[in-house]
Amino acid sequence: MIFVTGAAGHLGRATLNHLLTTYKVPADKIIAGTREPAKLADFKAKGVHIRDADFNDEAALTKSFAGVTRLLIISTSSMEPGVRLKQHLNAVHAAEKAGVKHVIYTSMPRPDTSAVLFAPDHLNTEKALAAAKIDGYTVLRNNWYCENLLYSLPQALQSGTQYTAAGQGKTAYIGRDDLARAAASVLASDKGGKNTYTLSGAKEYTTDEIAKLVSAATGKPLKVIHVPVEGLIQGMIGAGLPEGMAKMFASFDVNTAQGGLAGNPADFKKLTGIEPHSFEDWLKKNVAVFAAPAAH
Ligand SMILES: NC(=O)c1ccc[n+]([C@@H]2O[C@H](COP(=O)([O-])OP(=O)(O)OC[C@H]3O[C@@H](n4cnc5c(N)ncnc54)[C@H](OP(=O)(O)O)[C@@H]3O)[C@@H](O)[C@H]2O)c1
């Protein structure tokens, strides 16, 4: 049996779709785990099993993982300091206790050297997985989603100005659906072992290059203004963001400037047999969403 945690989230749903459609896994071999079963009524109707999966409750999670062979642990969305790592450790320990054979975990690129403030959550989850008594694991170090731009750019497009401390650092953006395909490929295979893959788009882009492409696609001017990281933090606080969030977002730029989001296109092809979609293709499909920011 294959188990997908976080199944009601964007990546979880897309992974279920790839399991069913791309990899033709029979629905009754798939368990979708979530805190919100009502959101998965469409998959239930297709014959996918639905179970509770809240990483805050290790004992309940252990029961939910009973009989599971391959498990995808999707990192949670909690930004509360300390909470997310605890949730991930609960999931790893529950998998170990339930006798899951192979665990797949969605991490981030270079968590050991990354300047991103939440990188230790990923690094320590990876370490817990390596230390657990589980036959095998696959770490998927997912690069930044193209979809992240749907959160950060609409406001900049409205004002015509984007502030960055990322300098000439490049990001190898990859579409979330491609990452779901890669996760589904590992779930659907019977490959064991202990492996780590870094999944990213085929090309890397600076903030200026992305702004130019998005500006051309939307027909809206977008000027990138390079500022020091302290100035970026103060600007975000001035715009009403809590200090902790401002520092978190600024750490993304520091990491990008340091090359933390550079690409490694070979790994995606190794898992899926195909190239990831290009950023330009993704932009063409999503350009309308930039005009309607609430729709992502
Ligand atoms: N690489 C990137 O650029 C990037 C960007 C954004 C996020 N992420 C990470 O990738 C994950 C998946 O992305 P997404 O786009 O699918 O995020 P999303 O749509 O915001 O979904 C949030 C996910 O967190 C899960 N979750 C939250 N609290 C949980 C808990 N207590 N126990 C178990 N699961 C919990 C949700 O599961 P249910 O609702 O089904 O319970 C859901 O799968 C995110 O949670 C985040 O860790 C990566």
C-alpha cells in the first residue's frame, strides 16, 4: 500500500493525480492521509482510501500507517518555530513503529548550508530519517516552486516595483506539478535503498530575469530594485509584516544570493524519465493568475 500524507494540500493532491493517471496505480492501493478528509471526497469517489494523518498526534499516526509499504511524508506548512520539526519527527517515528518499508520526504536544496531560517527543520528531518530503523528512504530536495511567484509578484506588479536582496543569485524554479510527478514516480516504483535527489527546473534565473519575463508576459512594467538585506527587512516591517516573517522572507533572498537555489536538472530526469517543464511554459499557462492573485 502507498500512503500520501498532506493529501489535501496542493502537492498532495497533485501526487495522488500522478499516481492514478501517470503511473496507473490502482486506486485501492493508495491511501490519502490528511487532517481534512472532507476535502478528498473526489478521490474517495475514485476508490482511494482516506485516513486521518495529523503529525501532531504520533500515536494516531502510527495506527494510520499500519500496513503501509511506501509512505510520502510531505513537509508541513507550520511556520511556528520548533513546531514543524516536531511534527516531522512524529511522522518519521510513527513510520518506524508501523513498520513502513520505504519513506519519501520532501526537503529543500542544500539544507546543510542554506541561509533559509527554516532549513534546520529539513536538515534535522533528513537526519532523523537516516537514523530511523526503516529499510529505505528517498529524500526529495525540492527547489522553489514556480507557484511561489504567484504569492510574491502580484503586489509587485501592482506597484511596478520589486525589492530584492538576492543580487545576481539564481533560482532553478520548478513547477509544483513536476515535483508531484517525481514524488509519485518514487512511490509507484519498488526501488529501495537510501537516496537523496535535488529536484529543480532545467534553467536558473536571477530576480531581474524573472521580472523581465513576467513583465513581458503580463504587459505590466516591473522594475527590480536591489537593496541590502537589512533594508529589505525594514521595508517589510514598515509595510506591516511581523519582524519574524520579515526575517524569514529576507533569509530566502540571502540564500538565493549565496547560490542556495541553483539547479541540478539531472535528478528530475533520473526519477521521471522526462525533462521538467520550462519556466516559460509554466508562465504561459499561469499568466492569467497574475492578474487574479487570489486564484492560486
Ligand atoms: N519548495 C517550495 O517552493 C515550497 C513552497 C511552499 C511550501 N513548500 C513545502 O511543501 C509542502 C507542500 O506544499 P503545498 O504547496 O502542497 O502546500 P499547501 O497546499 O499549503 O499544503 C500544506 C500542507 O501541509 C500539511 N500539513 C499542515 N499541517 C499538518 C499537520 N499538522 N499534519 C500533517 N500535515 C500537515 C497539509 O496537509 P493536510 O491539509 O492534508 O492535512 C498540506 O499537505 C508545504 O507544506 C511546505 O512544507 C515548499
